[in-house]
Amino acid sequence: MSNQKRGNRSKERDTEWQERVVQIRRVTKVVKGGKKLSFRAILVIGNEKGEVGVGVGKASDVIGAVKKAAADGRRNLVSVALTKDNSIPHIIQGRAGAAKVIMRPSAPGSGVIAGGSVRTILELAGVKNILAKQLGSSNPLNNARAATDALNRLQTFTEISANRNLTV
């Protein structure tokens, strides 16, 4: 009976997480006997409540690569500081490789104004009102990592005041 309860709980936990595949690429490795084909999957996982992660997986088949990417995304979760109107508290920049992402809070009702993998990350993080711009690179993996870097470095007003030993 306890196994059934545990099984139900794990199913509930999995249903709140959403997964979206950003890119699937067929990659080749040149070996002595010729070319070896494999697949690389970039996947974003989030619960729309302030947690999101980017995962990358490689396997000889697409399904295996997606499963590995999902597991990698769960390992690399980032919690996002959201305001009461589902935006971010302040302007922030994120970098990963040559990719640079600028995010700024937006008025309620404006929606998610972003493109590519950054849009997917913001939607799965639960951000509803934001303006984001990708600069420097069009690589979806580096743009996704730059977006998670920016979201990871966000701080709330109370966190900043605690760091500066100020009372709110």
C-alpha cells in the first residue's frame, strides 16, 4: 500500500513539470571505420512557478537523447525571483559564450516579448510580463544558458537589503 502512495506522489510531481524540446541535431563523429551518427537534444524543463532548467543530452537515438536532456535539466534547475505581477524585479544581463541576453521587467498585460529559446525558458519559469533581447549569438544552447544565468542572478529587494545590512 505504501508503494502505491509513493507511486502516485511521483506521478503528481512529474505532471507539474513541463518539458519543451528546443533543438534536436544530428551530429557525426569521424572514427576509423567512417562516420558515427548520434543525436543531440536541447530541452527546457520548468514548473511555471519560478523553477526552470536547461538540459543537453546525446545518444544514438532521438528518444534516448531527449531522456538524457530531461535528466540533465532536472540537475541544473534555477529558481527565479518573481514579482507579484509575474515579472522580474530589475533589469539584468546574462552571458554564456558569445551569447548575451538582456531582460527587463515589463508592465502587467504586456506578455513575454522574447524570441527563440529565451522565450521558452521564460514561459516555463512562469514569467508573464517581460521584455528580453538576444545579442551576439544565434546559438540556441548558449542563448538558453545566458537566459538561465540572468535569471539565476536576479535578487529581490529583501535579499539586497539583507546583504547591505539594511532594515526593510
